[in-house]
Amino acid sequence: MQQGEIELQDFRPDHIEGAVALSRQENWPHRPQDWQMALQLSSGAVALDDQGRVAGTILVTPYGADCAMINMVIVDRNARGKGLGRRLMDEAFALAGNRPLRLVATTDGMPLYEKLGFVSSGTILQHQGNVATLGAPKDVEAAGTGDLPEIKALDRDAYGADRETLIDALAERGQFAVIRRNGTIEAYAAIRPFGRGEVIGPVIAGGADDARALIGFFAASRPGAFLRVDTDSRTGIAGWLAEIGLAHVGGGVAMDRPPKKDAEQIRPKVYALANQALG
């Protein structure tokens, strides 16, 4: 490899240290453990400079044959403007095969994604902070391992894709809560360690009241803790999140390739993402 040349390789666990350094350059909160979870669920590529340093990353997280999330797209600031982002996206397309693609775009990334055929489908709001002291909501209970098959089915119905591998990974690292009525799970949420504290998500519910109750269940047991929730602006829970101490601090634009049909976007049932990377 000549001086200044960038080489693409398969993303391996030994690249995580360099990926963490790259994400910190962007002020992302991801710990090595967060990268490890993303890589466990994904395939990807890294760009290495002529010194062997990680200069770019991309992951593709497949959810069955239904769709794939493109995530953890970073190009070192010193390597920008040389077409590396496009090269990484080409690698992602190859890994995804013929699956429909989803991602959450930063402002910097949107022009490239639009050129590649991605279309905006919503706005993702990142809320985080030290949560207020809350009373425990009624009708929410901790889930057991025996609830996972029903949780997976509910998630598949709401998200429109089979995220069984994601649910299993969340179960390894975190906790679930459910709302059960007449013996049937009607809503669920998960929480796991992430970044500066913990992230609540996914939150799947039939209405905003149930979504708030699920988030409140975890928040009530962690007064003052640093929590994060990534929600679609259409869910209607952003104002309440701010009221309980989780301020709006940023976010991104949800994008799809090909575009989703309008009917799929009318009433979101996904009230919070697992995080912006994993959908």
C-alpha cells in the first residue's frame, strides 16, 4: 500500500479499539462494549490508512431478510473529501444484498445518502439527562425469559422486520418490562447500559400512554440516573421526556432506500429506538 492510500478490510473485533477512538473524535458516547454489541449483530468494513490506523467504519445490521440498518458510518476528518464515504457505502450495499435499507443520518451524511437514493422518512430526537424522581407506574411489570417469544412477535409486528437477534442481544445485556392485559403482552420496553449511562429502547406500544408508562417504570427505579431515549418526532412523547429531565440534545433524520409506503408511516408503534444505530 502506497503512502496516503486507504485500504478497506472486513470489520473484525481487533478493529474496535481504533473504532472507539474514531467515534470519540465525533463526540459519540460509544464505549468498547457498545461497539462490540453492534459488531455482534452486524457485518461491516473498516478503512485503514498507510499506518494501519482506522480511518473509517461502517456496519450493516440485517434483520432477517426484511431489511438492514446501515450504521456507525464514520470517516476520519483528515480523510474526508476523497470519496471514502462512498467507498464504505458501496461495501455496505454489497453486504446488505437486496434487503431494503434504513439508516439515521447526520447533517453531514445526508447529501451523500440522498445521492445514493435514500429518502427521508422522519426525524429522530435524542433525549438524555439525569432523570427526575418519579413514582412507579401501574400495570407495568418486569419481564421474564419466558416472555421473549411474545416480545419478539410484538416487535416484529411493530417494526416490520424480524429483530430476533437484537432482542436476544438486549436480553444478554439488559432488562425488559411489559404491559400485560388479559394474559397478553401489549407493549414492551428494554433498557441496557450504553454510553454515559443507560438507554431505554426499543419501546413498542399501541399508544403514548403505554409508552410513557414503560419508560417511567425504568426511570422510577433509577432516580437521578443518566438515561437516554431516541424517539421519532411523531410519537408525541418528546415534551414529556423533557419534563422528566431528558432534554432534547440532537438527533438525526431517518432515511430509507427504497422509500417506505405512506401507510407505514401514519401511526408509529415504535416509540423509542434501540438507539439511532440499531433502529
